[in-house]
Amino acid sequence: MNPYRLGLSRGAIELRQVLRSRKDIYSYLSTPLLFLAVSYWQSRDGDDATTQLSLAGGIASTIFMFGLLTVPQFLFGDREDGTLLRLRGVPGAMTVYVTGKTLFVLVNIAVSITLLLLGGWALLGIELPDTPQRWLTLLWVVTLGIMAVVPIGAAVGSLLPAAREALGIYMLPMMGLMIASGTFFPLRDLPAWLQNVVSVFPLRWIAQGLRSTLLPDSAQALEVSGAWQHLTVAGVLALWAVAGLALAPRLLQRMTRRESGSRLSARERQRMAKTAY
């Protein structure tokens, strides 16, 4: 059978499982709801620009967190419970697995962004993009942003040691990067050296591209360059997407080749020993 069709079917099954679990629904919707709560708190000051900035940062952070935090968690869990080991011996199984996870992530991100946009419009009075050009910009920024961070998240997840502590340690610099990338405040307020560091990573450009669709053109003065820099945004995100799509499949194949029954059993014994202790 067609592995891509099977992958879409697998992804649809995982989505249905989420809908049957209140815990999972809360887990995936908590991030956009949190950003809406923060935007609502800021809107009490009557500063519409700050609220718009907060919403744009919330959308950028949602894309970033799903790609670079949630995707590695998926890989960690499937490696720990033996899912990837069972798939290794089935022809085309990794294509099915990656296709299913891609559908799952895309739907979750799409629902989260829709909730942020509609919630911001209905509850906070935030203005949505007012021209077809702005909607088109929103579409390509979100699409390129997802393509830039999801494959990198998969690559990082394949490199992390099979230990829960490693995942926790990895989250710390990622959260620091999210805070320092100017998602919720003007990047120009940060030191020049830090601006240069975060400009290497995609989050800074995702956030800037989203601000260009939700904020008025006068807000360009708050940017480091004084412009939206759409070509630079597209170029940086495209480079990250190409690098991730080239790197992730090789690293995933390498990770699955290294899995074995003995390694899985050893990890299970370590977990049991820690629980007993």
C-alpha cells in the first residue's frame, strides 16, 4: 500500500485519540490559551499596539514550541516505548511514521493559530490582516516557519540521548532563545551581540514576519532595521527548511538503526530501578 496514504491514516488516528482524551486536549490547547490570557491582561492598559505585538509573539512562539519542543518529545516517547524499534523492520514504516507525525503537528499548529487569531479578534478586539496581501504574507510566513522548525526539531530529537533528563536540559536553552528573540518586545532593546546571535535562528524572523501582518506599517520603526525585511525573512526561513529537510531523514534513519531490543530492555530496567529507589 502507499506509505503516504498509510501515514495520513496513522496521523488521523492519532488526532482522534487526542479528541478522546481531555488531558491531551488541555495539553495542546494550553499554550494558545495562555498567550490569549497574557494578551487580555495587556489589553487592560488600552494599548492596542502592545496587544497586537503580544498576539504576533504568541503565534510565533506556538510554531516554535511545537517544532522544537513537542516534536522531540514525540521522538523521545516513541523511542522509549519501543515504537521506533518495532517500525524499523517494516519496509516503508519510517515514511508512514514521519507522514503521520507531520499531519498531526500541522493540524495542531493550524488549530492553535486559528484559536489565537479568532480569540484575539472576538475577545480582545484585535484587528486581523486587512488586505489580501497581508493574509498572503501571514500564510507564507506560517508555512515557511513550520517547514523551518519541525524538521530541525526532528533532527534534534534523534540526537538527544534516551534519557528524560536530556530532554529537560534541552528545553532550558530553547526557552531562553524564545524569550531573547524579540517575540514579545522590540528586539532593538537587547544588546547588539545578542541581536546578532538570535538573528541566526528562525524564531526572530518568524516573529518579525508575523508582526508585519498584524501591526500597522508605522510599527516598522520598532524593528532593528526599521523595515519588515520580507525577503530576508523568507530567505532565512527557507535556508533553515532546506537544511532541516536534508538533515532530519538521515538522522532519523541513523537513530532507528541504533535501536535494539537489548537497549530497550536496559532502559526499562533503569526506569524500574529508579522507580524502586
